[in-house]
Amino acid sequence: PAGLHLVATPIGNLSDITIRALEVLAAADIIACEDTRTSRVLLQRYGIQGRLVAYHEHNAASAGPKLIAAIADGQSVALISDAGTPLLSDPGYRLVDEAVEAGVSVVPIPGPSAALAALTASGLPTDAFFFAGFLPSKAKARADRLAELKSIPGSLIFYESPRRLPDCLSAMVETFGAERPASVCRELTKTFEEYRRGTLSDLSKHYEETGAPKGECVICVGPPLAEAAPEGEVLDALLRDLAGDMP
Ligand code: SAM
């Protein structure tokens, strides 16, 4: 059917694709992707020919309106990214905005995303969480952003390049404190998939020692720790003070 289909694709293991994703990709008139060579590998694996066109940050202004015009003309367009769910730290937001504006149908075909895969296996609370995407790479901007995120009452999810992981964890210890529970997961769904869980300080120490690891990674940080409850004497004094204020 005509419309813009946001199709999630694997984040490593090529078997992680839904039956519906394959059906939508096979039926699409146009498959818009970040890198046609990367996407060709996936499509070839499933015998999907598909007309691939590039859609990325640098050509969004010119490619977007053409895709919207094709949809308005009755064509089915599938948007995919190099890995996982499009729009999550990947191109597509602008295209969806334009499609909504043009009144054409926009439908997600859900599937893998590194953010949710990492959070669910992190051992951290999942009832409320904040997806923070990539942090700024410059130290000052990163520290400012971490300060903004510090008090959010939920788990935090970050994408990070392995090269910056040791610096990033030490900046987190600095702003969030050493004791917040956290996890680093690398190479999700791939052969060398690895989870490391501990306090921010444990993880920071580990990667200081080993240096930057290889592979893609996601950092999850647990919610702020509850302030320690006031102890007996302090509590008594507080209550006496309060009682003094009573009429
Ligand atoms: N759209 C993708 C998604 O839904 O997960 C994310 C794209 S973003 C450009 C790439 C980042 O996602 C990587 O730097 C890494 O932080 C994370 N990532 C993607 N695949 C991963 C994997 N297999 N294991 C760990 N992290 C991964």
C-alpha cells in the first residue's frame, strides 16, 4: 500500500528481521536507506531486489520531497537505516515530519533497536527511562549535558563510540557519582556480545585498565540513588523543630 513505512532492520545478527519487515521491503516501490551498499547486503540475504535510493543527513533537503511526491503518487516507500530502528540516532525524523505535513500515511514496522535490547538486559529499572542518544564529543559540552540529565527519575540510555567509552564513563562518575549502577553492552546480537554490569566507578576503572574496547556499545545508567533517610537523632531533632512550629 502507498505510504511511508519505517522498517526496523537487524543490529548485527541478520536473522533479527521480522516476517512483516521482509514482506514490506519486498513490496516497496522504493527503499530509502543511508548507505545503499550496506543495505544491499541485507536485502540480498533475503533475495529482495528493491529499488534503493540514498536518504541521509546530507541529501535530506532534496531527497525528502521526491520521496513524499512518490508516496502522494501512490507508491510505497520503505525507510531503513544501516542498523536497527530508523530515526533513533539515525536519519528519518525530517522525512516523517514532511510526510505528516503532506497528509500521507506513515506506518512503523517495529523490530530491533540497540537501546531497548541493552536496557532490557542491563538489570536496571525499566519502568521509566530516558533515551539520551549520543553525548556531545567535547568534554565541556558533554559535562553540561550530563548535568542536565543527572536528576531524571529513570534509567538513562546512551549510545557511545568505543573510542570515547573510557572518557565518557569517567565524566559520568564525575557528574552522576561513583555509586550509580550501570551497564555497558557491546556487540549486541553478534558473536562477541558482552555485558558488563556494576557501579559507574567499577565500569570506569575497568575500561581505564583495558583501554577502549572494540565494537559498538550502549551505556545504561540506573536512576538517581535515593537520598539516605535521616537517622534516629537527626529525625528526632527535625520532629522537635517541626513540633515547635505547630500552633
Ligand atoms: N538506529 C539504531 C538503533 O535502533 O539501535 C542506532 C543507530 S546509531 C547511528 C549507532 C549506535 O547504536 C552505535 O554507536 C551503538 O551505540 C548502538 N548500536 C548499534 N548496534 C549495536 C550493537 N549491535 N551493539 C551495541 N550497540 C549498538
